[in-house]
Amino acid sequence: MNGVKMVLAGCLVSGWAWLVVPAQAQESLRTAIVAQHAAHSANVRAIQSRRDVHAANVAALHGDFGAARVFSHAAAVRQAQSDGDARFADRADRAARIQRFYGE
């Protein structure tokens, strides 16, 4: 029972911590978290793009040019998505740093 009380007290304290932290700091933290998620998404899509390029190369070596074309198109689409996510992550990170510094 003591463990349950400690967990409940911990949840209560962490919940109250959000009320103590100024709203501006919370917004900056949320923006930073969004930037981290976008950067992670960009990295995942870049890895998938490289995987598709490799699959296209293997398909072309084996003479399946239709599959190679499909894989290369998928790689180009994922690379474009990765670039967009990276740009968004950079802008969100910059916005979070400005919010932390100027408090806007």
C-alpha cells in the first residue's frame, strides 16, 4: 500500500509541477518536443529512403527494371518527406530557442 501511495503522490507532484512552471516555459518545452519528434521522423524516413535505394540497386542488378523504378520512386518520395521533416524540425527548434530566450 505504501508503494501505491508513493506513486500517487509522485503523479500528484509532477502534475502540480506543470502548474508551477510558467506557461511560456511549457510552450517552449512543447515546441522543443515537436522539433525532436520531427527530427526523429526525418531520420527514420532517410533510413527508409536509403533502404529503398538499395532495393532498387539490387532489383536492377537482377534485371527487374520495373521493380527498380518503383523502388527508386519510393526512395525519392521518402527523401522529399525527410527533407520536409528536417526543415520543419529546424524551424521548430529555432522557434523554441527564441521562445526560451525572449520569452515570447
